[in-house]
Amino acid sequence: MDRGDADSVIESTLSRLDVTKTYAESFRHDVAKAFQSGAISEKQYQRMNGYIENFWVRSLYTRMFLSV
């Protein structure tokens, strides 16, 4: 794999992470609204919010890619 291929892989990965981050932000908003309206229980809210929080932790890897 030459330098151009490696750059393409990193660029593609960052693009996908950005789209996924946007989705997660939207999902988090929807989960909060569902909880506030009573559509989901507090336990469900906490579980879904936990998944989102784990994603945010993993999004730190995006910053590492950017610094490479």
C-alpha cells in the first residue's frame, strides 16, 4: 500500500465517522424526546444513552486520526 492509498483509507474512515457522529447526535436527541414524552422507560433511556456515551468515547479516535 503506497502513501496515496493510506491517505485515501484515512480520509474515507474520517468521512464515515463524521456521518456516524451526526447520526449519533440525532439519535441522542430522539432518545431524550422519547424519554420526556414517556414513550420509553428510564431504564431504556439509560441503556440507550450509555450506548451513545460509549460512541462519544470512541470518537476520540477521530482526533487521533486527524493528528496523524
